[in-house]
Amino acid sequence: DGARGWSRNKVLVSFHVEDIHAETARLEAAGYPCLTGIKPTVSSIPGAPPRGFIAQLMDPEGNIIEFGQMPLEFD
């Protein structure tokens, strides 16, 4: 129907990446526009610095893909 992004669906596919700048550039070059730019994450602890970065891109069909580069924590 031509809908794209959040108007298309409410599904977000997220991937953990080691180098968000390189992966975002690679996908942008392949035709996946970055919707948000690369942004620092928000900490759940007030005043704490960001621990990583996120970026949201759109695939050619209008689906949103998110990359996250942050430390993985295992309890």
C-alpha cells in the first residue's frame, strides 16, 4: 500500500554490531538510508554517561532496522 517506516508496521529488528559507524556506512551505501543518525544511548541511571550508540535505518521495503553498539551484559 506504499506505507513506510512506522506507518508500515510496528516491528523493529535490532542487531548488535561491533562497529556501528562502519555498518551504518555500509548499509547506507547499499541504499538503506539512516533515519536517525548515530545517537548515544540513554542510561537508566540519571546523570550516567552513555554506554553505547544506536542507529535506525530503513530497508528498501520500508522496514526499520536498528543497530546497537554497546557492551553486552550477562548476569
